Amino acid sequence: MTVATLDKPRRVLFTSAGNDSGITFTITGTDWNNNPVSEVLTGANATTAYTQYDYKTVTSIVASGASAGTVSIGTNGVASSRPVFLDTYADSSTYIQTDTGGSSAITYTIQLSGDNPNNAQIGMGSDTYSNARWINSGTAALVNATTAVNANQAGVPNMIRCLISNAGSNTSASVHVNFNQSGMVSY
């Protein structure tokens, strides 16, 4: 078996030369923590499509049918950080500090999720990392940012992450994020 190991966990990009919207691709591999992960991606119509999940390794890709033309598989400048779980009993704000190291070659957004993949009783165990629903922060400075930002995020989601939506061709561009949840919990 051939295993593709990516430099960092990232999305897998499919570029179809023809209309592959009638077939699906099942991608199997591992995540940031070497846990198995898999998803099904619908093919694109003479354009690109990419996974919703970040893969550290890809162990197999299986098409449901014949492609209409050449399909190239690679990666792009889209990736997200590991989800960070917040204490939902703490105060209702999180102070977020980001740093791009002075580079403006990267675009990122802080995203929130109310899903909890660690609680099998919520959603009858249907919440997983690969199907978690993410929304962009309601703090405008944390959406499509290209520079360092210091901002408060109101509310306490179950998970928070940083989504890099464009790193361009600069493979050394990065963003560092600190999530500082305020308040103490008293029981």
C-alpha cells in the first residue's frame, strides 16, 4: 500500500478536466493525531473540489465510477488548525491573538462550532470532526484577516479553530493563534 504523507495536515484537492459531478471520491487517511478519517467528495465539473477535512496522510482514494477526463490530485493553500475545545462553563468571551510574522501572504478566519465530537450522547453520536459544522467568527477583524489581530470573541462555542483560506504560493507563510478564555469557573 502506498501512503501519501503531507508536510502538514491539509485539504486534498481534486482537479477534474471533465464533468465528474456524477461520481464521488472516497478519501481515507489519518488526521493530526494519527486517528483514521474518511470522507466522500463529489467530483467537480471541469474545475476543482477539495476535502472538508485536513489529512496528515492519505492511504486510499477510491472513485465510484470512471472520470470524464484526467483527474489530478494534490493539495492547495487551504487548511485548518486542530479544533480547540473551550470550557463552556467559563465566562462568555475568549481573547484571541494572532500573528502572521509580518507576512500578508496568508488569509485566515477564526471559526466556531457548537458541535461536540467528544460527546456521543449529543446528536446520537453523529457529531464527528469531519462533519462538524463551522461558522465564521462574528468579530469582523477575525474574518479574512491578513495581518496580526487582537480581538475578543463573544460567546462560548464548544470548539474554535483557525482556517487558512489562502496561503498563496508562499509555502513558508503561517499564522500563530492564541485562544485565551477569560474567567474562572466556580462550582
